[in-house]
Amino acid sequence: MLRNWNIMQFSVNKIHLEKCPVCGSVHLQSFLSCTDCYATGETFEVLQCADCGFKMTQDVPVEAEIGRYYESPDYISHTNTKKGVMNTVYHWVRKYQLHKKAKLVERACGKRSGRMLDIGTGTGYFVNTMYQRGWDVEAVEKSAQARAFAFDNFGLNVLDDTKLNDFEDQSFNLITMWHVMEHIEHLDDLWETLKRELMDGGKLVVAVPNCASADAQRYKSFWAAYDVPRHLWHFTPSTMQAMANKHGFTICERHPMPFDGFYVSMLSEKYMGRNFTFIRGMFTGFLAWCSALAHKDKSSSMIYILRKKE
Ligand SMILES: [Zn+2]
């Protein structure tokens, strides 16, 4: 895989950013210091580009060494436990969201079947939903445990993420990435792969946290979706637009994901060490949800529907 030598220097197994990956500016300023409340308690700096406003985590451990930052008993994206109120809410919301996501991407594509790729598929719930609706699906996922879950529970043959570059040019009508792009080390390489593997007229669906959201503004360095160092990149609608332009994509639709605000707010309250995290989180989540109703670009997470420029 190509390396982004022009924007990064690899030193002592960390990714030290010297240029903005969106606009190439060297004017990177300190924005926040965030603590990894999820796994290690280590502190990381979030930088902001003075020219385009893009935010990024500085000195993230390289991919080969980031494994221990994912090791926490609380990590529920790749498990199916149903302990605790927060997990119960999470699982309930997931079921509702799967149905909504499937309908949304089908409407965006103008198709109810076709060939699709889901990148960072996790345990396979979404791709299984699409398979059951008649889509010809491919999926890649880094975690061997998650791939095994998808196989055991859904019979899906999910590929290792190193296979991402192996698909032919113009293979897919649809490529989806649900809360994955913020984790990807080689961002420019990824976008070029997406462009190559997507058919002309195909759609790319990218869901990422929105660090311009009402909940991000409220919780600042405690906002759980900074999720350092697992999240390298922190998008807003305007920086996603700039990234898309850079790689020859146009954003054709933006959709809020206001439900994410409830979960992120509860987690942020927990990281602040507060009591009554569920009630406080629900309250802030509700305020954030109201804010997203009025201004969808203030939603906790956003779904971007993109197409390749002609
Ligand atoms: Zn920039």
C-alpha cells in the first residue's frame, strides 16, 4: 500500500502529522487535549488546520501497535452483550437504525439491489441486512473476531481488510463506511481506492462523527466521539466537502444521525466522572437531537452520500 509520506512522519511508532491531509497546509494549531478514557488513560492532542479547519489527532500509534487501545471490556461495537442500560439502548437503537440505513442507501442509489461493498463491517449486521434485501454483498473487516462472528451468525464470508485493494476497477454500485473513515491511517490512499472501485454513477456512503455538533460543543475535550487515539480524523460537513473535492467526489446528500447524540452524550458524562450518566446523557442527547432538528449540520454524526465527479 502507498504511504502518505508527504503528510506524515513515522517516528517512534507514532504518526506525527506535519501537514493537513485535506488542504496540505503546514499551519497546524493545538485545538484540544483529550484523554483516552476508554482504554489507557493516555492524553493526545487534537490539532486544527488554521487554513481549512480540519481537525486531527496528533501522534497516534501506528496501526501495527494500536491494538491495545481497542482493548476494553466496554467495547460493544464488536460484541453482542446486553448488560447494562447503555448497552440495551445501544442494541435497540441499532435494530432501528439498520432498517433506516438500508432504506436510506437504497433511496440514495435509486436501486433496491446491486453489488455493494461494506468497509469495516464489524460483526456484519448491516451487510447482512442488505444481503437479505437482495444485494450482492462484499465486506472487509480488520478484526478476526468480528469476521468470525459474522460467519457464525449470518454465514457471511467477510474478508480481511488487507483485501480491500484487491477488487477490480468499477466493481461496485455502492460502497458504505459506517463510522470507519475516522479510524483509517492512510486516508488519501483510501479515497483513491474508493474512487477506483466504485462504478461510474455509483454512490459512496460515509458516516462519521461531527465535531461541529451541538454535543461536541457542549462536552469539548470530554466529547466521547473524539475517541482518541482510535479516531485519527474529526470531520465536519465543511471539511468532508473539502476532502471529497480533493479526491474528485461531490456530496449529493447530507443526513443527520441524531440518535448517536444520546449514546455519545451518555459516554461523555461517564468520562467526566459524573453520576446519573444515563439521565444526564439522555437529557443532553435530547437537547442535541432538538438542535439537529433545527440545523442538521449540528447532528452528533452525519451520513454523507457522495458520487464521483464526471
Ligand atoms: Zn487544512
